[in-house]
Amino acid sequence: MQIAVQGKQLDVGDALRGHVEDTITEIAEKYFSNPIDATVTLTKEGNLFKSDIVVRVGKGIQVRSEGSAKDAHGAFDAAGERVAKQLRRYKRRLRDHHHGHVSDSLPAQQYVLAAEPGDAPEPEADSGWQPVVVAEVQTGIEALTVGEAVMRLDLEDSPAMMFKDRKTGRMNMIYRRSDGNIGWVDPQQV
């Protein structure tokens, strides 16, 4: 497994790099025999350190976690504990994910749009204003069951996810609500 350890405006020393590599390898290989790769990014924000971990354990399956603490080791350990907890919770479902299912993914284009400053005036409806595209990424919309989509949303620590419902064949969306619950949008054929 390839492990990338990076620091944003922070020098990651050999001791911390070794701790991160050993811990990530131990966590990932405990639940999966051939994890693909992992990326750990450490940053300092104010008086806290923040750790962001992304581990790809299979094709199209990644686990993402964040942690923060007063020191870099503590921030990484907090994020690592969350990754281990997620892998422990979903290990059987992740291992059985592709058994009996043909991969059915729709090609899609994902865009990242620049945020408008908070004090910017509202654009007129007929002004022809278009948001600025910052990035374009090729992606795929997976065919999943609702349960699999909720699992992926939780693993990726994502606010929303679009998927093709394997049962109905319709495009669906799930999202994390402000009350902590998961919302599900299923357009009905009328």
C-alpha cells in the first residue's frame, strides 16, 4: 500500500511520518488484505493541528476522516481512530460489496464552482451571470442500494451523494441533514 504523508505549511518529521505510516498500515491491513493507498494531510490552524485521512480500500471505495488536537500526533490519532471504527463497522459489507453485483456506473462530469463573496450583490435574473468554474473532474454515478449509498456517505464523510438506485433504476440522492439524520430524495414516476 502506498502512503503519502503531507504537511500544509508544516514540516512533518521522520518520527511523525513513521508513526503515521505504521498506524495506517496496521489499521488498513487489519480489515483488508490489499488496500490501495492512503493520504494523510496535517495542517496547523491557529493553536490546533488538523489531520485529514483518506484511505482507498477498493475500487471506488474510500474512507475519509478528520481529527484535531493540540498536537499533530493527537490529531492524527483521533482521525485514525475514526477510520478504524468505520472499517470495523462496515468491514463485512465492504468485503461483500462487489460479490454478485456487476459494476454499473454512469459517466458524469463534476464541477467545482467558486464561492461568491458574502458581500457580493445578487445577480440579476436576466444579467447572463454565470458562476466561475474552478475545476472539472470526470466521475461516475454508481448503481447502489439505499443502504450501500448511506454506507458510502458515512465512509466518505460527505454531505451529499447522488446514485442510481439499483432497485428502481432512477437517480436518487441522499444527504446529511443539519439534525444529523440522513435525508433521501427519490423522484417518483408520475
